[in-house]
Amino acid sequence: MSERSQTGGSWPRTRMRRLRAAPWSRDLCRENALTAHDLIWPIFVQEDPGTSSIPSMPGVVRYGPDTLVDAVGRASDLGIPAVALFPLVADAKKSADCAEAVNPENLVCRSLRKIRDAGLPLGLICDVALDPYNSLGHDGLVVDGRILNDETVEVLARQAVVQADAGGDVQAPSDMMDGRIGAIRDALEAAGHRDQLILSYAAKYASAFYGPFRDAVGSGGSLKGDKKTYQMDPANTDEALHEVGLDLAEGADMVMVKPGMPYLDVVRRVKDRFGVPTFAYQVSGEYAMLVGAAERGWLDRDKVVLESLLAFKRAGADGILTYLAVEAAERLARG
């Protein structure tokens, strides 16, 4: 007996391959589409001029003050609507109290002003977290080996205001401290930044896929211990919904799941439950795997890049942070 489809048809009256037979019918029936407007480009910035490579992320570079604007301008020309900035902070500026994070003249703030002064018409997303500034590599203040929650939140709120003052459009807390969204929202309101968006890393997992990123921002070598007391257990999905609900109640405008492809089930659950703008991050480890395999000839790079990003759209993501954003946008422009 033949299996029936959801419409009640059966073979041979229903032949699923009819709709796949021609390019025009495939185009008409395509359920999801990927465009440059779905992409956010994470950019690493550095103090030194020029660029510097990141060995664990082949093809990704850190941009200096003389190369940053041209790079961002290229992304804007391709239709990418936003970039996210992450700094490589000099070791001499890292400290246990993370004071550099709230310095109005820090690397991120100067980079924001430089891009803003260039008049580029795209959104500027700012990471709100202490790990690039922390001499111990953690996203929060550390005392006697314990990551402090409330004291960290106070610093994060000040950091968000400083970044908004410098021209950031979106504050994106990636720390996973409890209560930080409400505190940041209150601080932004008090400082007159009523129109600032908050993109919360609401479901960020204690993942092994972040290694190359920590190389890029220089926090990996200084990290003491792990982040399991504040980032989520990879085994949990119900907890992710709880986290997202709390962050929305505290004033988040958008939410994010991180990492991406290994957690697409979480993206789907979040989108189905809340129906809010939902983003996902194709993290450094995912990038390294795809690019590394392509460099060895094991995968077709052009095809797997677009296929991997389309998977995010299929899972319900409204936007995707990916180091492949410019490459993907160029590929999409070629058709």
C-alpha cells in the first residue's frame, strides 16, 4: 500500500518530482530564500594599522583603523544591513575590573565613531561582554574563582551606554548574566538612548565551538576555568525558552541563539514559541570546519556556504551572524 501525503494524494496520481522537474517550478515553490539582507557580518578590530590574520579562522582578518571603513563599506555595498564589532584588546589594557570596557575612548568606541563619521548606511551592533577586557578571560568579574553576577551587570550597563554614546545602534549582551537586559534597558533609557535596540544573546550555550573566536579576541589564553556556571548546558532546550522569555520581559527587542547549526532545533522552538525577531550565530568553530574541509577539497565551498546559511532560514532565523557574510553576499549577487 502506498503512503499518502498530507494532502491525501497517493502515487502515481501524486508525483512529487513534477514540481522539481524545471527551474521555474522549483523557483515558484521554494519555501525559503536567502538574501544579503539576512546577514550580519561580525568584524574583528585592532589597534594596529592594516590587517592581521587569525590562523584558526583562515580568510578572516582583524581590521585596523585605516582598513576598517573600506571593509564595512564593501559589506554595505553588497546589501548587508549590519555589522557587529569585536575588539582585540591589548594585554596591557586588560584588568580584573575590566575598566577598559567603559572607557569612552576604547577601541570599540573609536571604531564606532570612525564608521559613523564615514556616513555608511548600515547598523552597528556592539558586543556587551567583558571577556575581551578581562585579564581572566571571563564574561564577568571574577573574585576568588567565582563569577559575580550583579556586580558584572552594573559594568555591562555602563558599557552599553558608552557604546551607544559612541554611535552604536544595537547593544548585544553576550554574557549570560541574570538580569542584565533589564539593567541595560534602564541605563539606556536614563541616558536618553530610548531608541537603542537590544539584541540579547538569550540562549548562549557553553559550547566547544568558540575556540577560534577566543583566538581572534585574545581571550582564550587567559581564560581560567570554564564558563559553565553562566552559559547554558548544551543538553537543554526548555531552559532556552525560559531564558528567552525572561529577556523579552526585561526589554530585549531581538533574541539570539548561539552557536548556530548544532542548535537549530532551539532556533525553531524559540521562533515558534515567541514569534519575535530571532537571530542565530554561525560561530567561529562552524566557520573553521566548513572552510577547513573546503580547503582540503572535501566540500564545495560555494555550495556549502549557501546551504549552511539557508538552513538557518529554514529553522526560523530572521538574521544570521556569520563570518561568511561578505562571501555569501557576493555569491548571491552573482546568482
